[in-house]
Amino acid sequence: MKVYIETFGCQMNVADSERAASGLRRAGYELTDSADTADVVLLNTCSVRERAERKVYTRIGELRAETVDRHKPFIGVMGCVAQLEGASIFRSSSDVDMIVGTRATDRIPVMIERLQKGERGLIDLNERAENEIWDVSPVERHSPHVAFVPIIEGCNKFCSFCIVPYSRGREKSRTADELVAEVKRLKEFGYKEVHLIGQNVNSYRPKTTRGLDQVSGATPFSRLLRAIAETGMPRIKFTTSFPRDFHPDIVSAIEEYPNLCDWVHLPVQSGSDRILKAMRRGYTSLDYRRQVERIKTANRRLALTSDIIVGFPGETEKDFEETLQLVKDCEFDSLYIFKYSKRAGTPAASLNDCVPEPIKTERFLRLERAQRDKQDRIFQGYVGRTLTVLAEKPSTRSAADLVGHSSCHKVVNFPGDSALEGQILDVTITAAKTNSLYGQRAEVVH
Ligand code: SAM
């Protein structure tokens, strides 16, 4: 049987799809890259904002239309929408045959077997089994050069706007010895970069210190960073960091190890203490500015990126102006701006002091403009400088170019052919675009 997996949402979903694909192939299924030829279509879904959640139903409708003239594939909904909505998905769409929660990835092969035997309406929202290991085959990874390595699943933070604690359960960290072994294996396979991923990577807290005993550090996460850096993996990035748990020792670890990349993603969400309190973030604007100060005074320049929500219930013009000021002061290398989206079941959903949609849009655009001014200046500052770039794949814009990321996580396009893919190159920046840089290869450095 051929299985097609389509992934929406964050890196965690990408990693879950890779894990699901590995398990399916081990169980004898073939993976295909198109729904047209598939016997089973799995939609790995995101529910962080309402628009993302609606996508799954649009996609199911499209699949129904596309497969009308042929044998209908089984359709499975997996990921965050599956976990949150459970059996109600069957009521919303009669085309869905099975629902796979966020911790049921490894049981998909058994569920498909049951579908083949004629069972319908299958649903698994249970926890992962105790003995399950995170085992992803290199063939299923989204890139042959960059690998996602989940270090922690779930979230304990319960920010009032956020659905993640409900869709992904409580924080559960993998042990450091398992992670170090995985990164060593990836290095042997030729991977040049790993991204340590999780909703809040710096809340990493494994049950045992196995794998951390030989490394020092103020927190389990900063120790893990040092242990992973010691593997010699050429480039290590990590995302997302949670401000309340951002210990300055993380910056010290980056300063010590050149293979810990020059980038921190630290979502602030708002610059207003009143709104941060209503969001239950557990820090103030000043606390955040102190973290930023440490990042900005590191012994090499670290890129800083962030997330902001505009239009949280009760956000006044004054609150918004505080956010605007924080964005101007922090000089983010890039910023993801979201309009607040009400998520059923979260504490903020019961707040009815709604910001009207036109005001949300206006604030979104003002913030975007302020960020654009800062970002243009930061990006222009790279012109004439040489960055180390991992050549990842051909550019979609020009057949003569390759695209990759710098150590500071900028998208960089430059002339080059496929023979260079997978190499870390020196690229001298010649032009700054809105969200990317363009350059010329200086020399091969590795
Ligand atoms: N765990 C990280 C944190 O809390 O800092 C980020 C997790 S979330 C998957 C990614 C981003 O989506 C958040 O940083 C936030 O800006 C945005 N987001 C989450 N819930 C939202 C909501 N209800 N409405 C709008 N944006 C939201």
C-alpha cells in the first residue's frame, strides 16, 4: 500500500511526519509524494490559529474532488487538530476514516491494517508507549543536509492564548545520551546541521542526567547544548526558546562553541506588562529586555528573532505602542507577527474584550512597517560581509542559483550548481532583499 503524508504547521509536525513515515516504511508500506497515487492520505494538521485549523477541511474537500474518478484513498487526520477535535472530525467530514492524535504516530501502521480489514471510524488519542524511541530514518528526513531533532515534546506553560498544552500534552524531554547518539549518527550520515526543536527547548528537563554528566552548565539545556556541540556536528541551531526559562548560560555556551549557531528565536508576544500578565507569560518587558541585552552583548553578533501577537483581548492603543517601542528597541533580525486568534478551550477564549478586526489589521501593518525599517537596515549591514552558508538546494527563483541559510539563519541565494549542495561555503553578500540576502561564493571552507 502507498501512503502519502501532507504536513501543515511547525517543525514539530515535520518531525512527526518523518517519524510516521519511518514507522510506515519499516512496517512494509511504500511512501509516495503525491495524493493521486496513494491508497492512504494522512493530513498532519496544525491548530495554533483558526486559519491553520480550517485548512484541513478545505484540503479534505479538495482530496474528495481530486479522487472522484478513482478508488478513494483512506483519509487519516493526524496532529494537533486530530488531538483536539477527536471524534467530532468524523461528524464534520464523512470522508475521514481515522484520527491519529499527536502521540499516536507510531501506531499508524496498525491502524491502517485495521482499515484494510474493514474497520472504520478509528481513533487513537492516547499517550506514547513508554518503550517508544524517536527513530527517524535518513530517507524520510525533509532534507539530506539539515535534520530536525526533537528534544522536548509538549508544553507546561499554559499561556492564556495558546492551544499547544492541550494539543501536545505536558513537557517530556528525551534523555541527553539518546540525543547525543542521534546527533553523532546524523553526523556520520553526512548531515551538516541539526535543529534541536521543541515548543520550549530551553525548558528541557530530562528524567535522568545520563549523557550530561561530563558537561557543565547552569541548566540542563545549556549542558545539553555543550554536549551536542562536543559531537562536532558542524552547525547546531535550536528553536523555540521561552523567555522565562532563558538562562544567560545559553549565550555563554554559544560563545564557547562556534558550531552553536549565531541565532536565537525568543518570542516576546507583547511589549506591554499588562498584556504579558493577561497572556500569563511569566515575565515583564524589562525581564525580556535584560535577556536581549545579554544576547546583544555576546562575543560575536547573534541574530535575534521573535513572535508578536497583536490584538490580544483588551489590548489598548497604549499597550500596542509599548509593543511598537519594544520592537524598535530590540532590533529583531526578523519578526513573525500574528493577529490574535481565539482558540476554544484556552483561558483567553472567555475574555470578551475583543479588539475589532480593522484595529488588529491596522496594528499588524504598523508593527510590520516598524520592523521593516529596522530589518532593512540590519540586512543592508550584511552587504560586503562574508557569511558561512550551508548550500541546501536549488533556488526556486533561478536555476543558476542555490539557496541555503547562514549561521545567523538568514536565507542566502548565490550562484552555484548542484555539486555544491551540502557544503558549507563562504558567501560574500552583494545585495539585501526584503527577507533574504544575495551573494557570491568566496571559497569552500569545509
Ligand atoms: N512556545 C513558543 C512560545 O510560547 O513562545 C511558541 C509556540 S507557537 C507554536 C508559535 C507562535 O504562534 C507563538 O509564539 C505565537 O506568537 C503564535 N500564536 C500562538 N497562539 C496564538 C493565537 N491564539 N493567536 C495568534 N497567534 C498565536
